[in-house]
Amino acid sequence: MIRTWKKYISYGAAIVLLIPLLAGCAAKTKAGQTELTVLLDWYPNAVHSFLYAAEEQGYFEDAGLKVHLKTPADTNDAIKLVASGKADLALSYQMQVAISRGEDIPIVSIASIVRHPLNQLFVLESAGIQSPKDLIGKKIGYPSIPLNQAIVNTMVSDDGGDASALNYVDIGWDLIPAMTTGKVDAIIGGYVNHEKLLLEREGVKLLAFEPADYGVPDYDELVLTASEAGIEENGDAFRKFLEAIVKGYDYTANHPDEALQLLLDKQNNNYPLEADIEKQSLAILLPLMDAAPEAFGSQSEQSWRSTIAWLAEHGQLKREIEAGEAFRNLLE
């Protein structure tokens, strides 16, 4: 699900938009390493621990790669920069990849990172909502993105309620204050490993409903993307990158505290990460990233088919697309 991070952190003096540095992708260094520019989906946080583990443990270097991990100015920029050749790879969202394919943007997912939805429906315990159909007559906050409304509509309809009777309040990305002040009774667009943790720390008592339990596909939240041209030109380098991040994930899964500390140490002067929140977040994320018995990053055609079918049913695609357009498993 598309997110923006500007509501959650403040810039430090060292943080600069790095788009001018993205030219010359997949170039060779003097040492013969292949340089790759990789854009994060959001500001660095627990979900990126496997990338920083791969970097700090030397897995990229062992693969002959020099990897530049960058944060784009806006989460919407990442796919566009990769599609236009201004970056090599980017973390993005399965639904956003499908929507982009429907707009004829030549972007392809090459790995699944978080294999299940993080975006959940959160409701105030005091609102008396026991299941999604009880949202009728309540105020539902959402962050300006119609896709979030489609998720809640599906959940309510699947639960036997009348989705046409729902009352939505566009709260932008002020998800947390909207709940703490009681402006709304529920929110969609918040993540179980971020907003939920922050709200609970503020003493807000919540109930959480998983979209996949109420008619929404069990989609991949986070995926790694490349352009069609990039795969054609730099496929070998991308495969080496994937092999390195598999090692980074394995290290993170087996040494979560150490991997998280690598991230915290790396970002200490740039982003105000809260160690306790990130530790809880990583504990939530690791089971949702686990692809066993397949290797980390492997993708399911069925997941893509069901997600695309749901998006088409709810009018989110500008043209019909096939699952094979949207993803490739490069390590097979």
C-alpha cells in the first residue's frame, strides 16, 4: 500500500534528496564492482534490516556489487525513477506494481519481501465495533487513497454489511492524531508494525481486522521492483543482488537484535528511529517475510492472479493485465 513518511519523521541536516546522484546506474567501479542504486519504499526502518545486514556483513561486496541504498523524496517516486532508468531497483508495493502495469509503466516485481498485508483496519475498542459490518454509522479515516476505501468496502460487504452506507473521512496521513483525538472511530492505511504500535504506546486500545480475513486477497505488501529494460541489461547483477539479500534475510532472521542494531547504528544521525518500536516491528515482520520452504523473495503466481483480479473487480486498473506481465522470479 502506498505510504508517505513526511508525517512521521523530521529531516536532519544530513538528509538530502538524492535524485541527482542516480544517473549512471549499474556502472562499474575502478575495482570492477557493479554499482546498483536501490531505492527504499519509506524512510529506513525495521523492514529494511535485511538490506543493511547484507551491506554490513559484506554480502554485496562478496557478490561483486557496490550498492547505494537511497530514500526517495516521496514513496510514489521510486517506481517512476526505476522505470525511467534513474535507479536500478526499488522497494514498492504489489498492488502499486499491478496498478502501474495497468498504466503501461514497464515495471516488474523481481522478489516478494513482505508476503502478507501490513495495512489493517484499526478500530477504537470504545467504538463498539466487533466486526467490519459494525462500521456502518461510524467515521472511518483514510489517507486520500481510494484503494483504501476499496479494501474496507470489500471487508464490510464480505461481513454482510452495506458498504454504500459507510462514512469516510479523508484525514490525509494524520492517522495517529485522528485516532488519539477521537476524530474518527477507525482508520485504514495504518500498518500493524508501525501505526498500531505507536497508538498502543499512547494508551489507545485498538481492535485490528486483517483484510485477508474478509474477502481481500492475501497480497504481498512489499516487493522489489526493476524495469523491463533493467532486467534485460543488468539481469546478472540483479540475480547477484537477490542472492546477497537472501543471505541478509537469513542473517536477520537468525540474529534479529544484531541486524536491527546495524540499521540503528547506520541511521542514528539521519532518522530518529525508536529502538523499542523497531524491535517490536521486526518481530512482527520476520514471520510475514518468511517464504519457507521456498527461498526468501520467491513469488507466487497465484498471489499475483488473485491480487490483479481483485484490483480489476474494484476498478483500480486502467487496462487488463496478466500476472506474467507483473513479476519474474529471477533466481529460478
